[in-house]
Amino acid sequence: MIKILKKELIIYTALLTLLILLMHPDMLTDPVTRLGAMQEVGNYIHPLLYTFFVYLILYFFRFVFSFIMKFFDKKDKN
């Protein structure tokens, strides 16, 4: 169970980092300005929420893909 949680946490963190860099490319050049703007507005939670919704969509596709692959695996074993 811990292994699964670690795997999902790594996926979530990688997705969070990817989305941050895609939506705010200035984080690579001037992160202090971006974080200062976020602090002024007070929107600390929105990156986590956006990432959670994208993660849910990704998790759904992973589930569907693994469900479909189970049918092909059973055909090979018979």
C-alpha cells in the first residue's frame, strides 16, 4: 500500500511541476516575482486544485487503459 501511495505521490508531484512550468514559464527565470504575485492575491490553493482535477482525468484514463489491457492479457494466457 505504501508503494502505491509513493507512486501516486510521485505522479502527482511531477504533474504539478509540469503544469506549473507550462502555465507559468516565468517560474524558471524569475520565481520570486511569480511567488510574490501569488502571495499578494492570496491564491495559494489553486495550483493544487488544478493539478488534482488533471490528476483525476489522468487516473481515469489509466484505469480504462488497464481495464482494457486485462482483456488482452487473459486472451494470451488461454
